[in-house]
Amino acid sequence: RKDIRNAVEAARAALGWSTTAAHNRAQILYFLAENLDYRAEEFAARIKAQTGESINSARKEVADSVERLFAFAGWADKYDGAVHNPPQRMVATAMVEPIGAMAILAPPSRPLLGSIALLAPALAMGNTVVLVPSERSPLSLTDLYQVIETSDVPSGVINIVTGETKALAKTLAEHDGIDAIWCAANAEISAMVEKASVGNLKQTWTSRGLYYDLADREKFEGTYFLQRATQVKNVWIPYGA
């Protein structure tokens, strides 16, 4: 609980990330991707050691993770709002804003890509994150801290907490300092997260025990998670005859 409390406090203290220019957020994500790519072989070896995958499979996971960071770096300054023309004599602008401090519980499989695929869209949209990596293979993400520290990511924007997924999920879901929670876990944990999140009306996304192939670029490199990482503010502007 203390680790979660400290992580949430750090995430909330870093909410100024949301006011960082989208172009600057994009540049930081590009830098993060480049630094991860520079250490690709090291991360592939770590994944192989943790999961028993072949080295080629581990290398592909790292390459897919780098590609995902590049993709959402590109989205950071391109996922905008819209202007609507209602019947009345006014214009309605739909402004896309980050949700705030988010909690992400990564899936048990593909320890690096599973976390990056959820982390990247949240960061691109200006959210800060408390990330719980795969319980079975967390070391790839703890190693990622070294990359984060050399990639100009502001302190508190990414906070990684390792441990038992079920216990950490409950604590995060009940924490009033968390504004949204994404949980890629079994049906039992997903249901618990949805129930425990009602206290402060968190936005939730859960996998409900279903398998999501986060390596699917067509589905998950686009707006699927961007929509869930943002909220829309409508501003109505009347005008005369």
C-alpha cells in the first residue's frame, strides 16, 4: 500500500505533463523508442530468460515495442478534437483532454509489449501512469526504468510498481487519486476492478478475462486506446445573425 501511495502521489505531482506541448511529448516518446531500440539485444535476452521464448521471438517483441512507441509518438500531436455545427446558431467545439493519473495493469503474456502497448497511448495523450507489469515476468519493465531516466521523461510521469496483480489492482481501483484504470487480467480481477472503481467514478477498461492480441497493429496502433485515454470537453459558442 505504501508503494502504491507513493506512486500515486508522484503521478499526481507530475500532472503538468498534460500541459506539455503535444509536439514535445511526441519528441520524448521518439527518444524513448530510440533508446529502447539501442538496447534491444539486452531486452531480448532478458525476455528470453524470463519467459523461455526463443531469442528470435524475444527480439520481435522488443522490435514491436519500439514500433509501438514510435507509432504513438506520431499520434501525440495528431489526435485532436472536432468542430460541430448544431442546428442552433452556434458552433460546438469538442476538445480532447487527458484523463489525469491512470493505473495500468499489464497482461501476463508478452511482458514488454503488453506494458508498452498500454503505456504509450496513455502517455501520448498527456496522462501520468502507475504501471503494474506482468506478475510473472516483471524484470523487463524494471529494466525499462533505466531507459526512461535517459529519455527526458519527467519524474513521476511513469511509475512502475511490481507485485501481486490482484492485490495491487484492488488497491489502485479503490484509490481516489487514480482517475482511470486499465486492467488486462482474468475475469475475477476485472470484475473486482470495475466494482471497486465506482468510489470516485473512475473510467475503466478491463479485458474481462478475454485475450487481446496487443501485437495486432491494425487494431491497437490506432485510436482504440487513444479514445480511452482521453475525455471530451464540449464548448458551445453562440454567434449572431
